[in-house]
Amino acid sequence: MRRLPRFFEYYGSSVKLVETPDGGVAGWRLSDDTGGWEPANNLIDKALFAGGGEEIYEISREDFIWLTEQERGRHLDGEGPVFVLYKTVEALQDTIRTERRYPTPKEQALIAGIRRRTFVMFEEQLQQAGDPGADPTIASATS
């Protein structure tokens, strides 16, 4: 088996498989309600051995961060710096849609940078709140 963590998209939702302290594997799925992580051990075999398919497929670390932050920004609302950054990305994307154009390379880099930053910020908050699936180091690790 390839090294962990590994990242997947499952019906539009972020899923990650991580190594447990005893050398096993744990699955975590993004909660649209909280932005935290829900146990998803039921998806481990599907992700690793079913060969993917339309419902679950492996994605890169960068795509995982992008998808996670896109979903958090879309489904969550609140106060504080993370939510200000979510609104910044939303406003930029609204402008791009209104102008009916693709984002410039500079805009793409800006959005990607903000998403990496919000990922770390949100994961740190989750970790402080005791979410066992939170891991802000994913954004800084190399694939």
C-alpha cells in the first residue's frame, strides 16, 4: 500500500485516510455541518481496494485542500479571520463569474494561497477544540 495520508473525493466530499498510532488506517470525512471531521472507516476498503469509480477517487493533497476549503466556505458561516478570508475568495470568484472569464494566473495563485491558509487556520481551531481528525500539518507536508 502507498504511504499515508491519502486523499479522496467521495460524492463531492473530502475524505482522508491517515495512519493510526498503532500502525492501522483511519478514515475521516468532512462534515458539511461543522467543517470538522467525521469518522469514515466504512470508506477505507472502498477507497483502497474498489478501484475508485465514479463515487470515490483519489486526489492530490493540493486538490484535497482546495475541495475542503471550497466546501467549508460554501457551507459554513461565522465570525473571525477564517470567515473573512472565505468571503474574500467568494467575492473574487463572483467577480470572475460576473465577468464570464477564467481566473488569471495571479487570481488562481491568490485563491490557492488563501485556501492553504484557511485550511491551516480552520484545522488548528478544530485541533484546539479536540477534533481527532484535525491535522493542520497536511497543508505544509510534501506529497
